Amino acid sequence: WDDDDPISIVDVEPIMCSLWHGTEVLSQLPLPADAPPVFLLDATRRIGRAKPSPGSFDNRSVSFTTDFPSALFLKTHGISRVILALSFQNQAQPDLAHTLRRWQEAGIGIQLKRMEAIGPPAPCTIERPSWFGAIWYRAMVAFGLKRHALGGYGGIIGIASGG
């Protein structure tokens, strides 16, 4: 990284390093060509490590149901359960919970694997978000994240000017 680069709100360097180093391990595993998919979301994606401030890069993000395959697609490809791996949490974050709830309602089993706990994954029920919670979630996404001029999210937070 260049010293002149803005500080990003979400620190992605630990995930980048883990992926980089994990690539060697994964390349040595005899994974079949039809192995089920893995989706990786940063637990700090919505909040980050630093308060948004002028000059910082706002790379916070949320996931949407459209970011993942549908339950029908998963079932068509022989996937009938998913494992949610979390550290020090018992429930998925609200953005991911919307996707998991839809899968669960369509008959996909959800299991929780707490990474700090010994033992296999256990069945997990994703609670239906309240009506208010769903509206609040959408409002927070709409107003809480920096929209990029080219679409999506992410960008340098500008410096406010007087007037």
C-alpha cells in the first residue's frame, strides 16, 4: 500500500492475506470439480474499524439476496443444507439473515458452526425479521453507505465545504 492511500473504513488486509496464504493449502487438497460453493463475508463489512471521516475510503458493504444463488438453484444442484460459520456470534448479521431466511423457508437446512467451539455444526433457526426491522435495514443501507457515482457503493468521503 502507498502511504498516500486513504485509510479504508473496513480493514480488508487480514482477509486478503488469509486468502493468499490459504490458496496454497487449497491447491493441495483433492477437491472434486463438483464441490459445493463457499461464500465468504467479512464480519466487519457493515461497520468497519474506523468512524467514517473526510478523506477516508468508505468500503463498507452489505449483502443482498441477489448476491447469492436462490434456494431453487441450490436444491437443483443437490445442496440441501448450508453451514453458517461464525466467531463469537449466534446469529447471522441482518443483511445475510435475509438470504438465509429465504433459503430456510424453501427447505434448505441451516446449521451454525461456532468457530471458537469444539464440535460439529448444530441446527440453527434464522428468525424472521420484524416488519419494522426490514424497513429499518433498507433505510440504513440507503442512507448509511456512501454511493459510488458509477453505481454500487464505495468511495472517498468528501470534505464538507462551507457556504
